[in-house]
Amino acid sequence: MARRWWVSAAVTACLSLTLVLSSCQSPVALHVAYMPWVGYESLSLADEMDWLPDNVILHRTNSSLAAVDMLRDGTAQVAAITLDQALRARQELEKLKVVLVMDESAGADMVISRRGYPSLQSLRGAHRLPRR
């Protein structure tokens, strides 16, 4: 239920932002760079459902660094990146502003292991499971 609310809120916020930005007098193209990540899939959904204005152009990149590169070289005016990446990018791009938080971590980023590994250092040299 909470996940559905976040997806709905993200799509609504994304649409609101694009409508506000696209309501300027001249319909200048707004290029948005993002990487494949579940938190940004509302952008893909909005694009597939034709919910975005015609002047909003999405660029799916291979990584968040590529999205930041597009900001840096001016090929994108907006990028969906993590807060730590935005803070790093702001060192170079002084006018960079965070305008929307699309998702937040609730502690889901973790390492799960078997017993016998009390710390991250104890994982060093441990055998990895084969990829399928």
C-alpha cells in the first residue's frame, strides 16, 4: 500500500513539475536524464502513458554519472539522481538545485549473509555464489 502511494505521489509530482516548467511562454524543450532504477520508473510510465507534455524529452542513461554528465555538458536541464550525487555535482554546478524528492530509503540497502560474518571486514575473501 505504501509503495503504491509513493509511485502515485512520484508520478503526480513529476507531472506537476513538468507542467509548471512547460507552462512558460515559449515551449522550450526540457531534457530530463535518468538511469534505470525502480524509483525513477514513474518517469518511464508517464512517458509511455503520454502524460508528459510534448516538450519534455526523457533520456534514459546507463548510469547516474552519465545523467550528471548530461547536466554538465548542457544536453539535459534536469537529472534524476541521488542526493549524494547532487551534492557532489553541486561542487561543479553551483546553480544546481534539488527540486523534487522522488523516493527515500527506508533502510532497504543492506548486506545479508550467513552466520559467521560479524562485520564487513570478515566478508573479505569470502566465496561468492555462482551467477545463474
